[in-house]
Amino acid sequence: MVERIKARTLRKRVLKRIAFVDVKPVEAPRRIVQLVVKDPKLIEEVDKLDMQDLIEAEVERVGEDLVVKSLKVLFKNLEPFPIAKKEHGPDFLLRMRHLAIRGIRYPKIFYVEHVVTWSAIKHLVDEGRKRVHPPLIIASATEGGAILFPVDRFGERKFFLSESAQLYLEAMIFALGKVFSLTTSSRMEKSRTRRHLAEFRHLEAEAADYGFEDILDAQERLVKAIVRGVLEDEDASEIVKEFRGKRMDELDRLLKEKFPRITYDEAIEILRKKGVDIKRGDDLGADEERILTEDFEVPVFVTLYPTEQKAFYVKRVPDRPEVCYSADLMLPRYGEITTGGEREDDYYKLLEEIKRRGLKPEDYRRYLDLRKYGSIRHSGYGLGIERFVHRLLDLEHIRDATPFPRFYGRSTFV
Ligand code: 4AD
Ligand code: MG
């Protein structure tokens, strides 16, 4: 049976009597199909093909082989494809991202990212959560002012790009109960670590009538649903296997075991025992988180952080106000993948905290209104999609988990 295939050439090997062309079908460019060419005229044609030319071929299956019967070049490169087989430096490849994503590796990463995102959304919708669409242009900080990207000349006031949709989701729970959003968060963090981007895809959820334990449980269900979704997708699980080598049992354990929960104080103790010079009240940075999670085989929640380390909106523990209902979920040998917790729902306490931190109550009038008019206990979290993919695929750098990365120290964007 003769089939027609439209595809992009990836590489070729031309011998005297036979040629092999690896192509990526237009419909599924992450798959590589090998075509075999035996006709001397067609071998000549193949010899002229450049990487990434678009071809249309009639092929016949002969045993294992797809033998080319006819070949037409639909779009020929106007110049030789700039990314050759030879090793290129990271800077060149970043400048060429728009073309590099046609390669072999990136399509696999972005396919897994698609399955991760879709599994998360499907899980949340199946649990009855409603997807909402918060704005990206904001007037006041959610997490802290220093990291906001200013939006120039938008009206008379200064505006910023959103770094979290949380404050808007908190308003939306009064409309829809349990909500989530997937937006792009921007942060001018000058940390050039392997897990920070200046722009990342942020999955955030907020739930009315939810306490601290409820939101930890919800995050555990979400992470398990994402991993299950990836493992159940044949292609995605193949790719994960390929990228992670043999380390798949970790994912099976993640699905079976309950995620341990330790307090911040216990985390400090563990770190001290491991010889880290740290004391209560200190921040857990990327290094500390990695060391802390080394001994855990499954993700672990670190709970009850010092109030001073977390944002103004987190509810304090009533009989221990120096700590608050905030938790980070950490992946083994990696660290933070989510932050979440219970929000302060009392008008007066929230107002006092805003003032105490030197923030302006008038900037948070709408946020305070949520407590002024029939408040409710509520909780939420945020998960970074690129971080998840970074760790799931054991990528060298989080930059590779997004097609067009923005990060500190690079101002020429593709
Ligand atoms: O811990 P973060 O800053 O928490 C919030 O923004 C809360 N307002 C979320 C909420 O409760 N709705 O960010 C949440 C997650 C982090 O755990 C991390 O996975 C990811 O977002 N993240 C980043 N990912 C890549 N690059 C960055 N610069 C990131 N900053 C945060
Ligand atoms: Mg955090």
C-alpha cells in the first residue's frame, strides 16, 4: 500500500545504491520516521536535500522499511539551515531558539510539558474547580514590590506585570467557590539560578471553605494526578524514561506513598544535623532545599514557616503567631515546587499586618473588602509548570523547560 507523507528532513545518509532519510512528519514533528531510498534518480534528489527542507513523498511499506516511490520538495531552505550537526555553544542556541525547537530534544520536552499541563487542568476540572482568567496588568504587589516588572506609560499611574494571580483568585472564590488559573507570572528576580526564570507559567488554585490541611491534601492530589497523567500517556512516559534513565521507581513511589509533612523547625534541625550552618529564622535557599530533600524519596511538605519569611496575607498560627500557615512542597533532590497555605481571613488582623509591613492600606482596599463583607476561611497555592518539567525530566536548566525563556542577564529576546 502506498502512503503519502509530508515531512521535514532531519538528516540523511547517502550511500552508492541506497539512501536513508530521517524525517519528522508535519502532523507529529516529535516523531522521527526513517525513509529508505533505492531508486538511483531519487537518491540523487535526496543528496540535494538540506536539513529542514519540507518534502512530500509517496512511500510503500516493505517489511520494516518505508521505501520512497516518489519525492517532491515543497519548500526548500533559501539558505543552509544555520543549526548544523556540529556542537554549538549555549549562547548561539539561545539566539536560535526559534529554529532550535525544531530539533530532536525540544519537541520531546514540550510534549511532556503539554501532558503535564493538561493532566493538571483535567484533574482540577474533574474535582469541580472552575478555571478563571485573572488580569496580567496589576496595580499592587502580591509577593513583594522589588520583583515587579513596571509597565511603562499605561495611563498616569504606574502599573506592573502580575507576579501571581492569587489576590484576584481570592476575589473569584466569592463568585465560583473553588477556582484555578494558569497564567504567566513575571518576576524581576536577579537570581540567576538553575530554577529561576523572569517569566514562568503559574498554575494557581484558591478554594473557599478550605483550611491549611485541606490545601496540603489538594496539592498532593494534584501532583499525583500530574505524574499519573504523564505515566499513562505512552509517548510522554517513554520520553520521561529516556530523559531520566532508570529513575522511574521514584515516580511509582510518589504515586503510592503519602507525602511526609515536616515543620520548618524540623527542617532546620535536619539541616543542622547534616552539618549545614543554619539557625531558626534563616531562609531556606535553593542549596538548603536540595540538601534537605536528599534523604526523602517522595515529595515533602515543609510547613509552618516563620511569619516574617512569608507574604503579608498568610494566616498566623493563633497560639504561635511567630509562625504561619504556609507550606512549600519540595521535590526530592530539588526543592520548592509549590507554595501554598491558608490566608488571613480577619479584616482587622490583615489591616494590621499590611501596616506593620509598611505597605499602604489604600493599595489593598479591594483586597481588604474581601474580608470586610462576609469573609470566609480560604486557602490556595501556586505551582510553577517549568519547575515541574525541569525536575521531572532532570533537565540541566529550567530554561530548557520553556521554548522562549526570559531570564536575568539576557535582554536580547528571541
Ligand atoms: O512561591 P511563590 O512565589 O508563591 C506565590 O506566588 C503565591 N502567591 C502562589 C499562590 O498561593 N497562589 O510561587 C509559586 C511557585 C513556586 O513554588 C515555583 O514553583 C514557581 O511558582 N516560581 C517560579 N518558577 C520559575 N521561575 C521563578 N522565578 C519562579 N518563582 C516562583
Ligand atoms: Mg515560594
